[in-house]
Amino acid sequence: MTLSYLACPFRHIDPNIQKKRCLIAHYVAAKLSLQGHLIFSPLTHNSLLIDIIEDKVPPEHWMRFDLTILAACNKLIVLKLEGWESSKGVQREILFAQEKKILIEEMDPPKENLISSFNV
């Protein structure tokens, strides 16, 4: 079975955009899981921890953790949310996947009206 890692941008000066990015990641991870995919979504799996300890650990802590998980995955799914091409985190995950010969797939984000009706 294939384990996939869902990458998308997170950090933004506007905290509402960060929350929206998390919500979209949750939605996509849930939809993919319902379709039978095994998905690791850093924003979904770490968002509660980030809320509690973000200011107590350096940003590199999260990337080390994420790349450790990505190394165990068969596929990197890049969710093309606005800012994905300039996101240092997403670009680092793509480079890591390329180095490790992990399959990379790009995915368009879901339509906005689907997200607004999604409860987390």
C-alpha cells in the first residue's frame, strides 16, 4: 500500500490565512482518506501541537520531523494552494522527495464552497 505525504504552504503574515490553509489540508486529507488512501498531512497531524508549542521550538524542529515522515512515504502530493511555489517548506519537501526518488504528484485545491461547508 502507498503512504502519501500531503504538502502545502502554511506560514503567512495573516493568521487567518494560516488557519484557512490548515482547514484546506484537513479537508483534502479527509477526502483522500475516505477514498482509501493512506495520508500523512503535517498540518493536520501537527496543528494542535503547533498551537500549543510553536513559540517553544525552532521552525527547523517541524521540518526535521516532516522530512523524517516523508522519507517513509512512497509519494509526495503537493497541494497547489496560493503560495506553494514560494513556500520554503514546500520547496524543501519537493527537493527532498526528488533526492530520495519519491514520486511527486501535484493537486489542485478544492473549490472554496466545498471547504466552507466542511466541519473540523
